[in-house]
Amino acid sequence: MTATPYGASVKGFREEERSARAIPLLRVDPLLFLATAGLVGFGIYTIYTATSSDIPGSPYYYVIRQGIYAGVGGLLMLIISRFDYSRLREWRWGIYGLMLLTILMTLGLGSASHGSKRWIAFPFFNFQPSELGKVLLTLALAGFLVDRTRRLGERETTARIMLLTVIPAMLVIAQPDLGSGFVYIAIALALLFVAGTKWTHFAALGTLGAVAVTAVLVVAPMAGFHVIKQYQVDRLTAFVHPTDNPREQGYQLKQSITAIGSGEKSGRGANGATQTKLDFIPEHHTDFVFSVVGEEFGFVGAAIVLSLYALLIWRGLRILTMSKNLYGSLVAGGIVVMLMFQVFVNVGMTVGIMPITGVPLPLMSYGGSSVIVTLLAIGLLQSIHVQAREIAQSKGRQNLL
């Protein structure tokens, strides 16, 4: 057996490293990239079939805009994947302040739609700060937790993290945007879990949460004080008894379940999807886009979409375990739970097991802010992967030398 010369080994390693640098896509996680591209593509096609007749004379109105949003988000994803995410830890207070500022700007300058004030209108784009706030909150809280690494087991640390979360969450709920407010809470809990917070802290938080929900939904209304609007309460509770008032709060859920059930095994196709084409499904290109998938593509199409989400979540968890530092693991954990929570709530509300909260389906629901921010978050996951790979390559180079 002939031994490989030392010089040839080093030369081969350096050629491989230069090749990887020459083609940036080779350095990102290919399965995460594949899942992302698949969901974006599936989403754009579904939006086209659902909205082609919504605007007379403009069958591609929503598709073109969604394609532009996906293109901008994809470019940002690739740029961020080349950026050292660890630097963001130093900017935690600035990131947190920026998040609060944009949310407050929405309350003051935002445009109202459907009774909510969630967007800041620009000439060609409506920006929703609460979507960007999900990623900014993750980055900021991760930095705060890393600074208190030696005090993660203390109640004070848990209390501070939750206080820093509740402030923006309440501001978002006041817009009103209950769904995003819940996502903020889920992100904070995920970061505390990844950081190794004691289970007794989670038990205490669960108790406080139950007390707060009871106070908001039961005690306060009995006292004549309504923390959230009545229609929000009705939407939150309609999934429990959707047939009690099928023409009002239960209408959306009933039509969604009908659409998904009518798709059966392989779907009715774009032309035969009467629930979608006749506008029985409300918000069929945003909140209820999964209902369109179920009707047009049936169980097979829904299974493909959920499999792509499972692949995306799995790769995110894999990146969490291979991160080069705690900050990266915390950021990855927050992003994974952000995506997983939104998928679970959105799909759950279309089949009647979760309340209707207006949470978009990541990468598939129409909306510039949601698509761009989600791709930005996936870019952070790719950055964590790239940095971990560079560390592994560096160790391999040291072994060769």
C-alpha cells in the first residue's frame, strides 16, 4: 500500500477549500436550501392557482409580487449566510431598541386594514414590523442569555428574559396581532429551554400564563373591562364549537374543513377547486393557503408540504447541535421554534384543532414581510452552519499540519 505524500494531502485540501469558497452554495446546508426552495416554489404556484381570477385582467398580480418578495428574501438569505452571526451579539441592545422602535412606529404611523394597524405603507411595499420583530427578538434575547451564562439557573434571569419579551409582545397584541404576540412568547420559552433553564421555572411560567389567560378572558370581561376585543375572543374560541354560529365566527373554519376534506387523496385540481375558485375560503392566499393546498392537491399535496417543513425543522435542529458557540445554538433554537410554532398554529387552525389567530404559513402565505423575514431567518441558520463548517475545516487543516 502506497502512502499519500504529505504535500499532496495539503494541496488537495487547499484545492477543496478554494473550490468551496468559489461556489458559496457548496458551503450552505443543501437540504435546508432544498426545503426552503421547495416551499417557496410550492407557495408561489398555490397562490397563482388561488388568485388567478381574483383581480380581473391581472391573473399574475399576486404571483409577480410574491416572486419579487422571494427573490429579495433569497438574496438576503445568501448574503447573511456569509456573515459571521456572532457579531450580532455585541449589538443586542441596539437590536432590541430597533425592534421596539419599529413596533411603536406602527402604532403611530401604521395604516389600518380589517380593524388592525399592523403595517407601515411604502410606495411599493407594506412593511409589517411585528414580522421582523420575531427575528430581532431572537437575536437580542440570545445575546442577553449568553451574557448571563453563569446565572442561567437563577429566577432573576428567567424573569428578565420574560419581561423583555412581554413588553414587545403586548405592543404587538395592541395592534391587534394576537398571533405574532404568541410567537414572541414561544421564542422566549424556546431560548430558555435551549439555555438549560430549570423545569420549575417553566412550571411557574405556565401557572402565570394560565392565570393571565383566565384574567383576560373571564375575570376582566365580568368586571366590564375588555383587554382584547370581542371579535378576537370569538375567533379564539370558535374552534371549540364551530357549529354554534356557522355564519359568523365559525364560518372560516367550516369552509376550510370542507375544502380540505373535498380534496380527498389526490385533490380536485386547480379548475375543480370550487371552495377556492368561488371564494368560499376567506383569505385563501394568506391565512388559509393550506386549505387551498388540501383542496387542490389533496392528501398527497398536503403531505409533501408538511414533509418539506419537517425537513426544514430537522435541519434547523441539526444546525443547533453543531453550532460553534452557545449564541448560535440559542439563535437556531429560537428560529426553529418560531417556524415550527407558526406551521403548527396555521395548519392547526385550518383543520380545527387550533384557534384562528392570523399566523401566516411560513414561505407559503402571501406577504412580503413574512416571506422576506422568514428567508432572512433561514439565512441566519445557514450562517451558523457555515461558521460551524469553517471551524471543522480549520481543525482538519491543523490535523494535516
